[in-house]
Amino acid sequence: MKLQQLRYICEVAKHELNVSTTAQSLFTSQPGISKQIRLLEDELGIEIFARNGKHLVSITPAGEAVLHVASEILHKVATIKQISQEFANETKGVLSIATTHTQARYVLPPTINEFMRDYPDVSLQMQQGTPSQIAEMAASGDVDFAIATEGLEHFSNLLLMPCYQWNRAIIVPEDHPLTQIDRPLSLSELAEYSIVTYVFGFTGRSRLDEAFEQKGLTPKVVFTAADADVIKTYVRLGLGVGIVADMAHDPRTDRDLVAISAGHLFKPSVTSIAFRRGTFLRGYMYRFVNLFAPHLSQKVISAFMESQGRGEAKKIFESIEIPTL
């Protein structure tokens, strides 16, 4: 049994059983991958993939179990490489992050700017996606860190650390009737207007739905998007009142839009950073986390990683005040 064979079966599964696409991504030949998979199956005495002629059509139950263990082995091999790189050159390496548009566009730039000044020899790779895609990338080891508000808690092999809490802003054009109200806006007043906001599962959308439901109100959501900039575009077109993360309103670039605080209407949401359990964090990884969330020192992170279960991990943060963005 070879590591190469384990890598091949994991990559084939990741590429939806398309051996040709897998070969292209690995810069090798399709017959070579097929041969190595067959050799592994012969050695194990089981079929990892069910076939129809020469085509792979599904993963067998035995194959599912093998793939799970193979993925863990490859992750541990990657961890060994990380350890060796840390001692060989602690300021050089790769840091991969998966996050949402809101984090990448409005929150992360100052952190990344300072990080790159401190670690010019670290290659920073960022991928954007939905919260579920982001969590999946971190859980499978495709990225080092996942940063999101929702979706991360569904993966048991991810360790989550709270970074900051935030709330929402209502954005409207300058001449909108809501700008004339000189007292805190109520949910019932907001419910009278068409609403443009995030797709469910994005950027704390569940908190918004929960607030309306508790008041027995049904919001008239006429348009949803994953991108705050898209939401603002359609608010400008008069499609409805926008509800976005408050950090997504930039007074410099959004001077034609008025932001009305909605912190009294909705419960705050917490953005977390997650990484796969058992990951070896290099020195520059600790530094990145600390730049993004100053309360997460290396001491706190280390204690968190050594905790047993989410209950014990939660206690670590009970005495730490989570900052508000």
C-alpha cells in the first residue's frame, strides 16, 4: 500500500469519480491512476468503487470506510510536513483561507495587509464560497482556516474559536421615508417594506428570520443574494430596503445610501475561525489568528486545542470578552 494510491482514491472521490479530470488535476495519466486503484483494491481484497464497464459509478460501503481512513492518513502526512517546515524555515510557507465575500471584502483586508508585512515569504491563498462550502473545505483539509458566521458548527472535526460579534444595518436611499424617523425603528415598521437581504445560511440570515418570527411577522423578502455589494446595488434600484451586516456599509463608497442601526432589532451574530482537529499550527498561523482576533493569543489557542470536547472548549471563552466589530 502506497500513499500515492491513497491520494488517488481520495482525489477520484473528490472529483465525483471522474478519473480523467482527476488525472488532469494531478498532472498524471488516467491509465496510471486506474492501475494504482486496481492494485490497491486487489491488495485489500475489496472494491472501493463500483463499476459499469470501465467507468466508476459509485463508492461502495467498504470504499466509504477506506476513504475516511485514507483522508485521515493524508491529513497526518500533511501535518508531518508542516512540522518539518516550521523547524526548517518558520517564516516561509503557505496559508490557505476559505471565507465569505463579506469577510473578504470588509473585514479581512487590514489583517491581511499587516500579516503580509510581517510574513512576506508566506503565500496567502484565499477561497470564497457559501458557509457550507467553506466548512467542507476546512473539514476535508483543503484549507487551513475557515472564517464564517454560519455553517461551521455542523462539522464535528472542526475546532471553532469566536472572533468577534456584529449586528445589522438597514440601508436605504437618502430620500427614503425611513430616514425621516427620528426614533429607533420597529420590526413592524420594517415589515411594511419589501426587503433585500442575504440568502438563507449566509451572514447571520437565520438571526433575521428568527427576530421576525418571534414577533409574529412575515418579512416581504423580494430579493436575496450572497454578496452585500449585490444587495446594495438592488437597494439603489429601488427594489426594497436592504438588511446587511453593519460592516458592509462603507461611508466613503456608499455615500448615496443611509445606514440605519438595527442592533436593537436583532440578536448579534458571532463570526468564528475554524480549523480541522489535529492540525499543526505553524507560528505564522498563530499570528494570523491573533491579528484577526487579538483576544485569541497563542496561549488561549493552545489551551483550546488541548481541551476535551466542545463543553470544555466553551469554558475557555467564558471569561474572555468577545469584541464587537
